[in-house]
Amino acid sequence: MKKIWSGAMTILTSIIAFSAFADSGTAVDQYQLNLRKGVTDISAEVYDLHMLMFIICVVIGLLVFAAMFWSMFFHRKSRGVKPANFHESVKVEIAWTIIPFIILIVMAFPAAKTLIAMEDSSNPDVTVLVTGSQWKWHYKYMENDVEFFSVMATQQEQINNKFDKGENYLLEVDRPLVIPTGQKVRFLVTSDDVIHSWWVPDFAVKKDANPGFINEAWTRVNEPGIYRGQCAELCGKDHGFMPVVVVAKDPAEYNAWIAEQEEMQRKAKEEEQRLLAMNMSMDELMTIGEQVYLRACAACHQPNGQGLPGVFPSLVGTDMIKNDMPGHIDIVVNGKTGTAMQAFSKQLTMSEIAAVVTYERNAWGNNTGEMVQAKDINAVMTGQ
Amino acid sequence: MSTATTELDHDDHHHGAPSGIKRWLYTTNHKDIGTLYLWFAFIMFLVGGAMAMVIRAELFQPGLQIVDPNFFNQMTTVHGLIMVFGAVMPAFTGLANWLVPMMIGAPDMALPRMNNWSFWILPGAFTILLASLFMEGGGPAFGWTFYAPLSTTYSNDTTALFVFSVHIMGISSIMGAINVIVTIFNMRAPGMTWMKMPLFVWTWLITAFLLIAVMPVLAGAVTMVLTDKYFGTSFFDAAGGGDPVMFQHIFWFFGHPEVYIMILPAFGIISAIIPTFSRKKLFGYASMVYATTSIALLSFIVWAHHMFTTGMPVEAELFFMFATMLISVPTGVKVFNWVATMWRGSMTFEVPMLFALAFIVLFTIGGLSGLMLAIVPVDFQYHDTYFVVAHFHYVLVTGAIFSIMAAVYYWLPKWTGKMFDVTLAKWHFWCSLISVNVLFFPMHFVGLAGMPRRIPDYALQFADFNKWISLGGFAFGLSQLIFLALLIKACRKQGEPVSAQVWDGAEGLEWEIPSPAPYHTFDTPPVVK
């Protein structure tokens, strides 16, 4: 008996040691076995709660399995054992109803305490509106005039195994969210189309983005750094290609960054107005249009414009392409309600929309020869 | 035989089985229908398994190699639907058909013609579902949970077929459940009181009530998806005053009891097998019945634990966390009772017992990870990762499916009158046991490390474990071909003849009739002591 007990303890301690060892790994650890501790007080509490639950479960499991394997070794017919006759015991049955109940109460207290803290998003220092759409995130700083889209930056060639995969394969974006360290950052999470879920494991923040509703979450990051996560709710074809990257900077750096962004975005708007007066050549439109198309349109309509039959419509030789330029501009600018077609007026500049519409009307043998300029887009957007 | 004599003798129950295709098409015999259900379930298990192989082949290494993401989503969706509605549920219904009448001393199910219908609409339902995979736009790609608005506004044109097939599956389940309830209430042999019924009968009775309670809710959910998509309603569309989260509430109000629909009959099976091979009466029969009932009742008040990240009020999160934790008490009672049954028994380890023991260990692992998932703050980390995938595959594959295999090995000699090929069966057990753990255990690790579920491609840090998972998956898939070979041999009636009792230590009415069980049993009710 004593020998078996010490054996069980050895296994238990080695499991615990193993898991304690495992959590020391970094984000790219190939053999990370355990939840990460993360970089916030809450995520550390969550980790401790996880370990507490894990150890309780391992102990319960080992006790049950030990009793079972004890029977299997010592109470087997081949050892000539005659079966006992007992088949109930009110005392034992009450005991193993009450004891688990007490263990559950022990678990429930710290869990409830952490949960209530996690759900208290009051008095934030910074608020960011996080909007998911098929398959990108949009961040808008509520206190500043800064907003932008954040799209996966991994090249399609890496996904298709033509190029070697980079270190942050599928976990890299063109423009990460930037937040200050040491301050309470509140996230207002919503969606423009289907349900997404905004998840950063290092913050222990995962919140569904529900279209038409706004959820709240918050974090206070202790360490500056780059933290990576992914969309966690199935949101259609490219659900697996919708990473979240958050850069935490110390407050001084953050303030400098946000001021710079504000300035840049203000200038960009002025530039856009200035460009309205200018016409681009066909070559320019086609070159820019192809880039924009591959970035914003090809996920659904495919690089060859053929779409996916029955899912996403083709853009090759259709009636709208051949005969209906105003309709074409309208659908790109305003989207089409009730379908996956988004309104791109928020995501692309007017000259980008002009270029991509031109590209779609002339690529893949469409060859309408028609050019669309930024001022045409402006006309649609301002309702002229 | 002339028509006249048939008419004269139509009350004579001692005719054998008719032959040919008509036997199976027109049959109202509970044993034939049970066999049909079991074979159908096994074929669906292989079809759904083939889809899992596609999923695992794509996930064998990072990058997209074999399928495009849209088809990948169709595979995960249809794999889930097939395994839940096509494999596990029909297999349990098949076992109920075979066993419930024999266990309570009834000559057949109470409503034999409805019994025929409830089976024969199933192949149609799955033909519709599978056919949609080959149509323009492909099959359903929104996950087996079909969350709106991905399944409404943003789904492909074949969604109507998905809805229609789920409706038919639901009708089949409800008819099967009504049959089980009516049979158990009305056709027990004299002396077969409620508290003498075998636990398999008890657990199926409770399961049948769960089915009747929640399948209409599923039907409502798919109907609302249908009208939202095609007829302009806005049940789940905020723009029209609806709420996408309401879909999840409705779906999981069905979905959580559904989880117990897929595991309660397994408890009944294990409670039959463990005492037989321990040569000792089941410990705590009455508490098993009460535990099953309380699990069933609790299953109606825990649904939102699938939805902790949807942004519920903190009070609701606390309520559903506590309610969910509570379920582990009656579930624990069951496991403790099984262990106490073995304690100081006289154990042997025939193949059904091997599967039952594996069930207890692996189902308990799945149950314990379920307890971890109940804790809301950490569920925020686990939710929609491979940790969840590991959890529910432990309870469904090494839980429900292992129990079905245990049941087949346990009662197969009674059905065919011959002992199955024990060597093949042991190969099947050991190959399945090892590969299923290589398949599902590392999923805990990648889940904790942060790999979301339902993705066709993943970050490089998950590559090594995914390779192992895929290899385990292929091995588990191949292992089931051993089972197929064994079942074909058994159906050809190869093997040593067995006695009526088959297993020494087996107790119950079904072990008192000859092996193989005659086409008609208990024409006159047996006497129950």
C-alpha cells in the first residue's frame, strides 16, 4: 500500500513540476503545454485559478483511478478472489455526494472573485472601439481622432507553401493596435457582419464581437511588448486568417504615437481632398487597383475574379461589370445589405476605390476601357 | 404458403424473418430495426470519420495543402452533424430497439410501424445533407452549431437543405423517443417494477424525455434560420430588432441536454457491463437512478456555459458557472459507484469490460476537463480553443462511442448466437485505445497554448503536436476497419456457439432467452422475481 501511494505521489509531483516548467516558455515555444501567465494581474490570477483547478482535478482523477486499478490488480478472478456481496451503503454514498460539493464551494469562491473583477470595466483611461468584419479588425480610439483597419500581413505565398514561413506566420498584421502600459484600457467590441471574437491570450481577454451589440472588456498591461492573438469564433472562410496584434508601449511613447497618428490621419484626409482634383492614368489606376484588389477583395472574389460559385459572385463578364458603372461604384462604396459585401467607403480612400473599380472593369478580359476617378467616387459618397 | 393460410395465421407470432430486401424495408421487428439502426450508425461513423481524416490531413502541417478553407469549414461542419445525429444518436436508438424489449420482457416495441418509419426517414435526411456537399456553393460551412448570422445572411444557397435534413433527423428522434417511453410505460412484464428495471432501460427512458423536450427547440432554431435567410424575418438580425445571441440561447437550450442525450445511455451500458465482469451486483442502484435523473434536470439550466464570452451579465455568468459545477456531483456519484462495484469483486477482462474500463478512465478525464471549463474566468481562455475540442472528444469518442463499442461486444453474441473473433476484438481495442489518446490528448496542450478551433491553418508553434494529433487520427481511423472486419464476420455467423447466458455473471431477462435471440421473444410475458 505504502509503495503504491509513494508511486502515485511521484507521478503527481512530476506532472506538477512538468506543467510548472512548461509555462516558462515563450510564445513561439514548440512544446508549450500549458496556459500562459500573461502580462496582466488578471491574466496571472486566471493562470493561478487554472492551476488550482488542474491540480484538484488531477488529484481527484488519480484517487479514482488508483482505487480502480487497485481492484483490477488485487480483485481479479485469476487470483482466486471470491466476490463480496455488498451493493449499497448509505453512509458512503452520502459522503461522496457531500465531499465533492464542499470541494466545489472551495473552487467557486476564487473563481467568482476573479470573474467579478474581470467584468468591471468602469473608469477606463483609454477606450478603443474594436469592430470585427470578415476578416479584419478595425480599431477606433474614442478619445482621439485615430482609427484604422488591421489586416493579416502574412503573404498568401507563405500560406500556399511557395515561400518559407516567417516566425510570426499567421500572427502578424499590417497595423497593430497600440495601447499604453499601466493604464486601464477598455475595449468596446462589436461587429459589422457575423460574430467574431477578439482574443489576446496574454491579457486573458476574449470577447465576442456581436453585430448590432457592443460588448465590453478591459485590460491593464504591465509589460511593454508585442502580444498576439486570433479571432476565436468561426466567422466564415478566412476565420483562421484574422490575427490580433497588440503593441503595449509605456505611456509617454504611447502619447507620442497617438499624437503622430492623429496628425497623419488629418493630413491624409486633406491629401484625399486634394487628389479629388487630379486624374490618374489608366496604368496608375490598374497598378494601384490590383494591389487594392488583392488586399481587400480577393479573399472572396478570388484573385482571378471568378468568385466561389454559390458563395461569392464572379466579377467576370457580369451585367454590372459590362453595363452598370454607377451600380458598381455604389456596391463598392456602400456594400450590399443582407450579403457579405461590405461598405468599403470606410476602409479605402476614394482614389483606392476608383482604382479598384477601374481594375475590376478592365482585368480578366472585362476590358470595358472605362476609367473611374476619385472625383466620381466622391460624387457617389456625397450624393451628387 | 398461400395467401389464405397467411391470413388465417396472421395472429400466429411464430413465423421467422421474411427474406430479401422487403424484410428490411417493411420490417416492424424491433431486432431488425435495431440492426438497421446500428449498421446505419456504423456507416455514418465511417463517413464522418473520413471527413475527420480530411481535416487531420489538412492540419498535418502548417500551410494549406489539400483543401481550401471553405471546404475545410464544410468538413468540420458536416463531420460534427454526421457524428452527432448520424452515428452516436442512431447507435443508441439501435441499442434501445434491440435491448429495451428484451430487458423488460416485452414482445416488441409498442409502436412497431412508427418504429419502421423513424428509421427509414434517416437515410433520406443524410442523403440530403451529404448531397449538398456536391452542389454549387457546397454544403453547410458554418459549424455544426450554425450560429447566426453566419448561417443566415452569410451562408450559402444550400442552407435550406441543411435545415430540411435537420428537421427530418429531429422527427426521427422524436418518434424513436415516443416509442421508447410508451414501450417502457406499458409493456413491462409483470413484476418488472420501476426500481427493478435495468439501468440501461432507466437511462434510455430519461434520455427519451430529454429528446422530446429539446428536439422541438432545435426544430424551432433551424426554422428561424430558414425564415431569416429566405423569408425576410429578423429573429437573429439586430437591424430588424432581433439578436444573434438569442440564437445561441435557443441552440444551446437544445444543445446542452443533447450532450446528455449522447451520454446517459452510455451510463446505462457501463452499469450493465461492470457488474457482469466484476461478478458483483451494481453498487448503489437507487442512487444511480437518482443521479441520472438529477443530471437530466440540471442539464436544462446550464446551457449558457457554452456562451460565456458572448457578453452576458456577470450575474448570469455566476449562475451558469455554479449550476454547471453542480452537475459534477451526480456524475461523480456514478463514477464512484462503478469503482465501488469493482471493489472486492472477482474481475475478468473480456473485451466488453476492456472498453468499459477505458470508458471510465477516459470519460472521467473528459468530465474533469469539463469541470475546468465551467470556471468562467479560465473558460475565457479555453473557450473555442482545442482544449474544448479535446474535452468534448474525450466525452463523446472515448465516452459515448467507446460505450457503444462495449455494448456491441457485450450483446453481439446474444444477437448472433456466436462468439465474435476475440483476437480481432482485442486488436481493435488496443489499437483504438492507444491511437485515440495520441489523437486527443495533445489537443489539450495546443488548446492551452492558444490554438483556436475550426481553423484550416495554424501558427508554427503548434506544428509538432498537430503532426502527432494527425498521426493518431489516421491510426484511430484505420483501427475502425478492424471493427468492420469483425462485424462482417459476426454477421456471417462465424464463430463458436455461445450459451444463453453468454458471459458467466451476466444477469437480466435478455440472458435468459436462447442465443441467438429468436426472431420473436416473450410472446408470453416472463416472470420477474
